[in-house]
Amino acid sequence: MRTKRNVKLRGFALTALVALLAAVMAASVLISGCQSEKQKKQAEFKAEWLSLVSAFEKRVAADDKKGSDLVARNDVAGVIALINSRITSVDGVLKKILDLYPPEQYQRMQAIAIYYLASLLDQLNAQKQLYDAVLAGRPTQDLTDTVGKLGTKTQAVGAELGVELQRLGIKLPATSEDQKQQ
């Protein structure tokens, strides 16, 4: 009887071992599948985010050149129209960025980018109010101060975003203006 019992125990142990090995192999396949899915989502997010931000950077560079030309000609109405266009553009980019769902690795970058775009919207709205006041002949000192402070804030948040991008090893494509400055 002992031998039958030993055989049964050995058979059970062997079956348990085979089941354990199968479970370990299944778990490793699942884990590696999850890792590749995670990497895929990170790559997709990064590509979409970079596409949005690169297009935004190109638009900003073109708008900056156009704005400089308008200011040089003292075309206040043209500057206001450009600011309105920029507000619409920044708002659209902000909405698209908000629609993205960042993987954990990019959540801080996403939050800073959203804050940067919100700060830029505040600055552009203040600039619009300033130019509207100039056209209407109203006092502008408080608005000038506000635009300056919001500009400083936007630059600081932009610098913070730059540091975060550097930490993540993300490089934005150079705009034509960047290439001219080099």
C-alpha cells in the first residue's frame, strides 16, 4: 500500500509542478504583454503630443514674425486680429492636449504643458485688453503691468516645461526661427 500511496503522491506532486510551471509561464507572458502594451501607449502618446506641440511651435514662430511686422507698422487693429487668432489657436491646442491621456511617465509633463497653455491664454487675453484700451484711448498702465507679469509667468512655466522635457529626453523639432538663431 505504501508504494501505491507514494506513486499517487509522486503523480500528484508532478501534476502540481506542471501546473505551477504552466502558471508561471502564463504569468510571464502576461507581464511581458502588459509591458509591451505600456510601451506602445507611451510611444503613441509621445508621438501625438510631439505632433501637437510641434505644429503649435511652428504657428507661434510664424505669428511672432507677423506680430513684429504689425507692430513695426503701428497696425493696432492687425495686432488685435492676430491676438484673437492666437487665442483661438492656443485654446484649440489646449483642448487637444487635454484630450490626451498620458501614461504615468508623462503626467508631470502633461500637467506643466496644460499650465503653460493656460498661462499663455491669460497673457494673450491681457494683451487684447491692453490693445483694446489703446484703441479706445483709455488708461493702460495697469494693463501694461498685468501683461508684463503674465509674460514673466508664462516664460517661467515655459522654462519649467523645458526642464521637464529635458529630464524625459524629449527634444522638440527646431523651428525655422530656431535654426536662424543658431
